[in-house]
Amino acid sequence: MHNYAYHDVNHPNTIKGVALEDLSTMEYIFSMFNNLASVICYITVHNHQLFINLFFCQWDEDQYLSLGKMLLDNYKQALCIIKDDGFKLAQAKQSLGITDETLNVWFKE
């Protein structure tokens, strides 16, 4: 399953819309989960599953607690980008004589 053909289609870097931030979240989860491995490696299968379930339930709760702040911060950041970069883009397009249609053609290339 971990071969070139699989990764060529399913690797997160090849999925449209996946950003570096998404990958860092996955890396963080796996890092935290690896810390759990040293605790549960010698316990019974049943307790092993209980600890894994507890780990992810706690992780979910922690994420939901900070979700509102993250959404607000991302919204503020998006507004700043639209305001600042939109103005800069308009200036650059005007000075270079580029239209929105030209940008769309470049994007498709």
C-alpha cells in the first residue's frame, strides 16, 4: 500500500485544496499519539483500545474548545488579505496592463 502508485493518488500533497497547515495538524496528532504508545505498549488489547479511544476523545474536546477562536482568527486574517492584497493586486494589474481574463488563462496553464 505504501508504494509510488498509491502515493501518487492518495498522498496529501497531491490532494487539491490541502494546505501545509493541514499537514502540520496531522503531524501534530501523530506526534501526540506516539507519546501515548510508550504508555500503552504493554497493556491488554482491551485496555489498549480504551486508551486510544480516550486519547482521541480528549483530543476532540480540546479541539472544539479552541475552534471558535481559530475560526475568528482565520476570518480576520482573510479580511486583511482581501483588503491588503486585493489592493496590491489591482495596482499591479493596472501597472502591467493585465486583466482578470489574463489571470484566469495563466491559472489554467
